[in-house]
Amino acid sequence: MAWFYLVVAGALEVIWAFSMKQSLGFTRLVPSIVTIITMLASFWLLAVAMRTIPLGSAYTIWTGIGAVGAFLAGVVFLSEPVNPMRIVAAILIVSGLVLMKLSSS
């Protein structure tokens, strides 16, 4: 169950990052509220997952999901640029996540 919590925490990290962008520096109320609520939920689920998953694995995977997810959200919803170097960077992050998961019991 801890790995499920960790993946959900990572997904919430993507949502809060996207909402933070939409809040325009916390000047828009609804995106600001979404940011704060999803941020708190993400941190809480990360903490719950870290009861059984080692710190290094949990934190690395959480931030990796957030980083790649935010990259994809930016490309899909905000028309951010896609180029070969950014794609390779995302692939390397995902590769690191897979290796971290495989190295965790």
C-alpha cells in the first residue's frame, strides 16, 4: 500500500505544481487553494509512504514523478517546448525512477 500512496503523492505533486503556475504567484484564489490543498495532501501521503519505504527511494521517486509529470503537463496543457534534449532528460529521470524502485525491497 505504501507504493500506492507514494504514486498518488507524486501525482498530487504534479497537480500542485500545475495549479501553482495557474495561480500567477498566488494572485488567483481558486488555483491558490488547489495548490495548497494538493500540496498538503501530497506531503502527507509521502510521509505515510515513508513509514515503510526508505527515505532515499521515497523522496527520489516522489520528486521524479513530480518532475516528469510537470514536464508532461507543461507540454500538453501549456504548449511548452519539446525538443530532443528535454525528452532525453525525461527518459533519464524515468530510468532513474525504475532503477530506484528495483533497488528497493
